[in-house]
Amino acid sequence: MTAVDDRPTTEVGTARLRKEDHRLVTGRTRWTDNIQLPGMLHLAMVRCPLAHARIVSIDTSAAKAADEVVAVMTGEDIKDIQGVNITAWPITEDQKSPNHLPMAIDHVACAGEIVAVVVARSAAEARDAAELVDVEYEELPAVLDLKEAATDAVLAHPDLGTNKSAFWQLDSAAAGTGGDVDEAIAKAREDGIVIEREIRQQRLVPAFMEPRSTVVDPTGEQVVMWSATQIPHILRFCIAATTGLPESKIRVIAPDVGGGFGGKLQSTPEEFVTLAVARTLGRPCKYTETRSETMVSGHHGRDQWQQLTLAAEKDGTVTALKVDLMCDLGAYAALVGGGVPVLGAWMYNSIYKFGAYQFNCTNYFTNKPWVDAYRGAGRPEATYAIERLMDDLAVEVGVDPLEIREKNWITHDEFPFASVAGMTYDSGNYEAATAKAKELFGYDELRAEQQRRRDENDPVQLGIGVSTFTEMCGLAPSRVLGALSYGAGGWESASIRMLSTGTVEVVTGTSPHGQGHETAWSQIVADRLGVPFEDVEVLHGDTQIAPRGLDSYGSRSLVVGGEALVMAADRVIEKAKQHAAYMLEASADDLEFSGGKFTVKGTDKGVTIQEVALATWTGHNLADGFEPTLDGDATYDPVDFSFPHGTHLCAMEVDTETGATRMRSYVAVDDIGTIVNPLIVEGQEHGGIVQGVAQALWEGAEFDDQGTLVTGSFVDYTLPTAADTISFVTDHTVSPSSTNTLGTKGVGEAGTIASTPAVVNAIVDALRPLGVTDILMPCTPERVWKAIQGAGPGAGVTGAAQAHFDEGTSNQDPSAGATEGAAQ
Amino acid sequence: MTRIKVSVDGVGYHDDVEPRMLLVQYLREVLGKVGTVIGCDTSNCGACTVHLDGRSVKSCNVLAVQADGHEVTTIEGLATGGELHPMQTAFHENHALQCGYCTPGMIMQAVDLLNENPNPSEEEIRVGLEGNLCRCTGYHNIVKAVAAVAAGQGSEAR
């Protein structure tokens, strides 16, 4: 047992160094691709190079004849056992959703779909032989552009008869949570301000660092699948639901998983094909993708056109917000793909007190890779839109962007606040976070410098970007998910096992892949049970070890899974208390529990929880009827969401002669409620911020007119490097959540949600005097330069801000915008 | 097949390898040195970075046969005598890793960076790590960890 003298008073709130690190910094890791099993075979996928085609014939004879090749299979060969890559979230009853087979049999709906698999002794030999598979295709017309898809002129799935998957609406008047949006907008057209915008959310690639890999061992009674996944439990359900394998015959393990960011929140064709091959051959099989395969066959994120109408009074008081989304699902409605844009429905109104609100979302199919969750999932899109609009409103009214926000935001004494979208915001303090951010940023000084550069006509202009975001996390109360037709619940599970020698095993249903749950969960349990941090072992990511769970995504793990830990710990304590009373010959009612010790009130008589655990384990002397175990199980279904928020401020220098931009400083003050581990929180914020900045400045999935992903490797899909980024200033305010006992809110997605608008607002802010009001993301030097050239120094801000898309004029910069964006 | 003799993490190996086999494949598939990982197929990500005769190389960009007669150090050979290398300690103490997938390559590159330039500025650290991608940390704490080692604070911090 570890000495506890130097332990902090509470673990929660302490910057504990991570337990996970030692293995990872020494290379003693268990990535799926590291696994080697006796007799294991290796798979290579044959993928369709065309965006839309019918398979006429597949000749596998040459591949089958190659040395070292054990088998070559087509969709026809595995059709009875391959299962289906299901969508778990039909957002409407009439949602159209084409059947997504792991391996195509006759119809291919996007480039990169698997049409055959080669099984060989080594991965290299499998790849060699994959080249020998001869597939004859009948090429079909492909629909690639989202707006063209909406016309149904070319169909991604001819059998469906339309490209439209579903339409989903949230209307405040209908829901009784606010007024009539059209009335409010009409009124503003008479005597107020109406701002109308069309914004492009480009397609992104999640780009986790570990390529996906799957190993299947079919040799035992349970088929074992190791997979680089965020969702071992959901994956097991998907397999059981569609392949004919009973759930009890499947064990899924997520060993060390190298990042996900939503990109591994999927049941993938590759997992299902590997399973089918291993079952057919009765031998262990491994498939590990190349990065180039990840880029086309892992799901993508974002990809929306957003049409927005904001109404306000003349003084800048917002009155109504109307949102119309066109969302590109790609070729299929992926696991939660249809629902991702819908997650934005409650977020466009953000922290502002709109009286009327309407959210409309239409999902379309195209012949491109499927789109699903990517860090933030629906909320970054919403936050980007509203934060850009609030800046435009500030310009219209002629006040500082922070002033227009303060005029409209919920004040700290108005919580809990019932939003116009029907959510209840639990807690927050936008004033405090903003004040702290302004001070850390040096807001007034930077504004003064900005003015100076403007006055001096400096070729390098300075822009200040503001993002006062909120988000909803803690997915999710099962009753809410049920009302939204989501295919699962939102609970989370935990078990705590008190071992005989006093150490503790914690089993969690969350499935970390970089978040540090082993450390943070240990801190929570150590506090609750009064045992040393070092004595807690956290187990996860294996359906045999952690049989119940709903995995990690949507900033849910701490908020939901952490609460399950608390419940399980309390059950352990309750049991231990009964036996401690017996040991102390006292009444349980007379016992106090503190610091891991039960004591009889008013005496120095006591026993530690470890002593109780040992006595319970021996079972030698227990009260009549006392079951000899202290173990506690709990499943927690959250009562409501929680709403982190924050104020992010970004200073960008923009070279008006070249279009080059440089981040000068970035301050993030987040309020995520109670902080369990400040070190881990800061790390999440840094990484989250950079992913959001990357959308603003560098990343975008671009296709050619044949539907080929031209940003199909890390050469062309430009992830930020250390040299592209800066060090950040992060700080916090703390408004504990009222929806869970720990008071926590999620942090995993906050940085990504907040930072994209902060950066683009800064660039636009720098260039407004030159007439620039918008730049398409990513704001590459070329686009920034073209925006400067296109707008010209004389263009009026007011005129541009009042562009009416419904009259056919987009506010996008015509020289940089529409054509490039439309091709995405 | 070509016969090669390579020293990896202090142990000598003789193997027959295909001439096309990459060094990273040799390390992982033949020697079981799976601490070194593969993140891309275009030599952009640097996850596979190892030291060849004391200098960092991306082992996906070196053929196994090119390592014939040379010494390779991987992340698994960096700690000596049961003691972590100061860079490993600094990554832990500065929370410079989350999922940990880029970490082996990032640490090997960072060690090489300081061998070249023991007192780098933040800018020089950032440029020196440009060939190694991380998707989790935003680089902030990685830069901090490298700076801490340069300042001789590797094991004192925190």
C-alpha cells in the first residue's frame, strides 16, 4: 500500500500526472495492428475507383492463383454473413436510407467502397494480389455537389428515386418555447435589422493518428474482435443485429486506440468484412488500412450549406433566428450521420436571448464518402454560424463585437435558463468568462494597435476575433434520445470491485482513446472511497470485462460515466458500512465514513474500508444474511444535458499584400464546471482549439469532378504542424453543473466548437475596412488575397451585410467562393 | 531475399529480407518492435521516427536493406538501465501526449532536435518538430516538454 501522507486533500481538482503515460512513452503499447495470433492471415481490400458504378463482373482467378494467397472473396461470396452497416438514428419516420453493405455486391455509391477482399499470408502479399483482381464496372453518372444533389437531376442511389434523405424541423412557436420566427423577421424588415447569410461548412477528415485496424479471432466459443474503435459496445450490438451472430457469441475489444475525434464512432465495412472472412475461413484475420485508405473509407465530417436569417431591433437586441441547412450525408446514412446536423438544432441560438427560432435541416445523398460525427458534431457548425452573425450584427449596429454579445446574452442570475430551442441551460457566467478573457488577452491594447495599423495603412492588418460559445454535452438522457428516435439509450455503467488486499478495480463502460479516463476515474474513486489514487485500477474497452457500456463520444464520458462511478462507489460504501457496523459492534446509523475509514461517532473506534474488504472476502465472521461482497454496480441515466461555455479571443495578423495570415495570440477562458484534472483539461482544450483552427485555416476535403478525393493523403490534406501553431493561454471560470453531483461539464469538444469562428472573425475583422465581409474556409492565403482583391477598398460594409440570398445573391466572395466551395 | 545484419536497441540481428521491405516493417513484423508505429504512407506523419546511427529517420522512408551494418534505436531502446530518458519523463510530466500514437516518433525526433541544438527557441522547437504530426495535443505541451528538457528541467518539473 502506498504512503498517503502527501496526498492532496481531494484528488478531484488535482493535476495528477497520467497513469496511462508510462506504457505510451516507452512503446509498450497494444495497438490493434500490434496483435499477432498463431496462423493469422492478412487482408487487403479491393476498392472501387469510381464514384458511382454497377459491378458487371469480378474476375478473381489470377489473384487466387497467386502464391501465398489463401482466398479471394467478393460480396456475393459473403452476402449471407457480412451484415449491414446500419444507421442508428433515423431522424424521421420517412427517412430514406439505402442499404449499406460492408462489401458492395452490384452497386457502388462512392469511390473507395470495397468490392473484393484478398486473404494472404502477409499484408504485402495480400496487397500484391489485390492488384490482380479484375473488376469490370459500368460507370454511372455521379452526383457530387450538394446543391446539385438537391435538384435530383442525378441520383446517388437510382433505386431511391430521390437524393433527399429526410427533413427535420424545430420551431419555437410549434414547440411553445418561443414566438413565430417569420413574424419576427417580417417585423424586423419593417423597423429593425435583418442579416441574411449563406455559409459553407467544408468537408473535413477526422484524421486520427492511428489508422483503423481490426483483428478477428474466430477460434473460440466467442468470436473475438479487436478493433481501433471508440465504440466496442455499440459495435457488438451492430454485429449482433445484422450478421446472424448472437450477441453472446461476440466479444469486442478496443485495446489502445490512437485517437478518434468521432472518426472511430462507426461500425465500419472493414470490421464487418474482416469478421466475415475470419468466420468463413475459421482462422484469425487482420486488416490494417493504409492512410490513403483511411482518407477515402473512414467517414468525413461537416459538409453543409447554412442559410441563416437573424432579426434584431435597431439597437441590436436580437429577436429571431431562422436556420436552413443542406447537409451532405455522402453515399449512405452512417451510424449517426443523419443525426449529426440535428445536434446543432439546440445550439444556433447559443447564449443569446432570441424570442423566436426555427431550425430546418434537409439531408441529401451524394456519391462521396459518408459523413458522420467529427469532434463537435453539429455544434461547431452552429457555433460558427451564430458567432459570425453576431459579428456582422455588431458591425451593423456600429458597436464592438463583445458589446453586442453582452447586450443579448443570458446573464449569470438568469440560470437555469429555458432556451428558445427548448433546452434548459444548467449554469454559466458569460460575464465572468469574458472579463477574464479580455484581461488575459489585453483586449483594449490590441484594439488600440488595430486602430493604429488601420490609421497607418499598415500592409499587415490586425484582426480580433471573438467567440462566446456554449455547447451541450453529456449525451444523453435516454428519454430524450428516445423522443429523437435514436437507436440506443444514453446511460453509462460502472462497477467497483473491492479486492481482498484493499486495492480497487473500477470497470467503466466508457471507452477512452486518449482522454485519460484511467487517471481521472481513479481520482474520482479515490476521493469517494478514501483509497490511494495508486490503488485504483481502471478497466475498460472489452465487452467481456466491461459488459455494459455506451462508449465515448459527444463529451459524455465524465458527465455520464463519472456519475455512474459515484453511484457505484456509494453502493460499495453502503455495503461496507453494514459490515463495518458488525465489526465495530455498533449500529450502522452511528457510523461516519470519511477518508476511507468508518468510525463510531464520538469515539476513536474505527475500521478502514480495506479492512472491511478483507474481512468480507474471508467471510469468516459476517452478520447473518450479509452477502460476502462489497462490489457495487451502477448504471446512470443522466437527468439532463450540461452546457459548458467560454469566451475565446483570437488575434490574427493578415498580410494584405499576400493574403498570408499569422496567429498572434489566442486566449480561451472556458467554464466546464468542476474540473477533475486541470492538466487533462488543458490538454483537451489545446488539442480542441487546434482542430477548430485547422478548419478555419488549413483543412478541407476536396474532390475532382470524377468524385476522386484529391486531398487523399497527408501530402494534400494539410494537418497543422507544430510550426503552424502557437502556444495558447487557457484559463477557467467554474460554474458547477446542476445536472450531476460532481458538477462537471464536458470539455472534449469545447475547443473545436469555439475556435473556428474566433479565427475567421479575426481575419474578417482585420479586413473589414477593405470591404471584406466573408471568406470561405479554409482561409488559405489564396482565398484571403482574392477576397481582398475582389472586395476592393471601397466596398461598403453595410451593403454587403444586407445581401439577400433568397434574391439570388450570395454574400460569398464571387472570385473565391462559390465555385470552389461548390466543388467540395 | 537479401541478408542483412542490423543492431536494434543494442541487440544484433541477422535476417533475410525482401529488398522492398521498409525498415519500419522490418522492425514491427520481423523483430516485433511494435513500439514504433505507422501513421501514414507518404512519410508526412513521422510516427515511425527512429534513430539510425544516432540521427532521426522516418523508418517508413528507409529500406531495411539500407540499415544493413547500422545501428537502430527505437523508442523501446531509449530508456537505459530502467531509467526513462529525460525526454520520456518530460513528455509525461508536461502532459505532452494523449492517445500516445505519435509519441514514439515525436520523442525520437525531439531527442534528435536537442542533440542538434541543445538550446532551441520555441520557434526552433516548432520547426524542428514540423515533420511529426499530432492530432491530440495541439503541440502546446509537446513544445513545453522539449523546452523543459532543454532547460534541464526534465525531472524536476512538477
